[in-house]
Amino acid sequence: MKLHRALITAILVILITSVHGQAGEQTYRLRATKINSTILEETRYISIYLPANYMHSESKYPVLYLLDGGAHLQHASGAADYLSARMLIPDIIVVAIHNIDRSRDFSPVHVDNIPTSGGAKKFLGFLSEELVPYLDENYRTAGFNILLGHSFGGTFIGYTLLAKPKLFDAYLAVSPAMMYADNYVVNEASAKLKPFKDTKYFYMTVGNEDRYFEALEEYASIMKEKAGESVEFKYVKMLEEDHGTTPYITVFSGLKFIFAGWQLPRELLQEDLETIDSHYIQISLRYGIEVQTPELVINALGYRYLQAEDKDKAIATFKTNVERYPGSANVYDSLGEAFENNGELEQAANSYHKAVSLGEKNGDVNLPVYKTNLERVSKK
């Protein structure tokens, strides 16, 4: 693909925009399913939003589970797409759990003024024994799970962290109602919370909501005292927001917090692939998941070599990208461009032909560009 050559950073932006723009057109990304829960004795409806490159990669992905999924799927998946496109976070699978009775499911104990309350134990059983195993069995999950809960859903997060701490690795608690049932979750945390064996990530927010402050400040204090360094914990008061607007901002900033350090430092773009790979090896160790150097990063490195007229290194780098991401049309197109620049027209035509073939298969919006490149080289 012909790209601007002025700056490496500009190249990277172009690559990101083109590839993710391509996949954004795919209709396969959003799936709906249902689980006939024996634990809850009812059918639960689930929406699953897949990463842009899911169908033409072999990668495994972290999973973001959304309580109140119907309310949060659109903005949460949008934030995930935006941040991953800029490589601030990994590509993630987003799972929306649609409500039937949130007052029942999210409340850890019964209170008289909410007749159906007290069903959190059963709902947590549904998550741990039915929903999460279903995702792990049917999708390429990485074993790093995030839970988002708003208001009553945030109460459930506090309960889950104590009841099944191994189920989720990270939490986004948005205006959590920790004052529920006379501060039940806060009191339980004070009595039972202790350091975790594996690092947890916990991002908690609240809007300009006075009645939440006392319980949340106490909970934050307990978290820091009892869990210590085993939890990366941050509590943010968003005083310009209210109960309805905190979720939108929390997902964006919370995902950045969880995956702080994920982004490749700019100076490493000037290094070789081995050095760049080492960054993602460290990320893998930090999060306990296998992370490969992204296709877009390797492509940017190849174009840096091409810009510097080091065609042998450019070709070698693009070949590595083809080996690692054989399902991507873009990697073959880039390899074709390197061959073309080096006067190896037959090899260029073969690579462009593969890009066209995969582009047609994947419904790639850059397919006209691939075809133009193939036609140009074929005429030569």
C-alpha cells in the first residue's frame, strides 16, 4: 500500500487508520447468543463484540464483561476500538450481559425494601460456572478477564472480589453503591480482604454524588491498607460528572489505567525488531498472557527501513509480518511494495495477488488499493 513517507509516526497513524477502518465494516464482529442457565433457572441473553482482526488472526484476547450490558455495550466497545487502534491497550473481546432483574442479581444480601434482593451468590455462580467457561470454550480468550459494574453493579464488583477473587483480573467500579445494606461490602472487605497472589487492577470512580463519598472513601482506605501492593488501585472523583455520565468516561480512562505501559515507547520505533519484541515479552510477563508484537508495529518498522532505502531489511521485516500474521491482507500488500521498490516484480505480483485474495475473503475496504497495486505491477 502506498503510504506517506515523511515521518515514522505518520506512517504508524496511517497504518492504524487503514487496518482498523477496514475491519470496522465487518458485520461478523457483533454476535448474540443465549445461555440456558441451570444455576439461575432462566435464559440469559449475551452480546459478544469481537476485535477487528479476530477472524483473520490466531491471537487470544482479554475479555471485558459488562454488567448492565445493554446500557454499556455501545460506548464500551467504541472505547475499546479507539484505544486498541492507537495501541494504548490490547484488542479485547467485549461481552455484554443483558439484565433480567439487576436488583436481584447484583445485591449480596437481602433488604426488605427490595423484595427480590440477595441473589448475588447465584449470579456469581452463573458467571464463574457458565458464562466465563462458555467464552473460554467458544472464543480465543487469553485468560485475562475484566469486570465492569455501575452503581448496583459496582456493589457486585466489591462482593465478587471477596467471594471469587480468581475469576477476574481487573475491575472497573463506576459509582459503586457501597453503602448498600449498611455498608455490607465495605464491612466485609474490612474483615476479609487480604493481599492477592496475583496482581489485580481496580479502577473506581464516582461523580458529584455526595451520598456515595463516605462509603467509597472508607472502601478505598481499606483496599490500600489490606491489599497493599497486590492491587493496582485508583479512586477518582469526577466532580464534573453525574451518576449517568461516569460510565462513559470510566471505561475509557479505566482501560488506559489497567493497561498502562502497554503502548510501545516512541523511541523503540527507532530500534530493531528484536528490541521491540522484548517490550511485548515484558508486557506478557506483567499480565500473564501471551502478547505478540502487533502487525501494525512491525509494518511501521518495515516502512522505516524502506524509507531509509534499506530494502533488504524492509523485505525481511515484512516477511516476518507475513509469517506472524498470515491472515492479514495488509501484510502481503506491504511486502509487495517492498519487492516492487527492489525491482523484484514477480515476487511483488505474487504478494499483491495474495493481498487481493485475502482482501476479497475478508471484505477488506482497502481491496481497491490492493487491486490497483496488482494491476500496476502486472503491466510492468
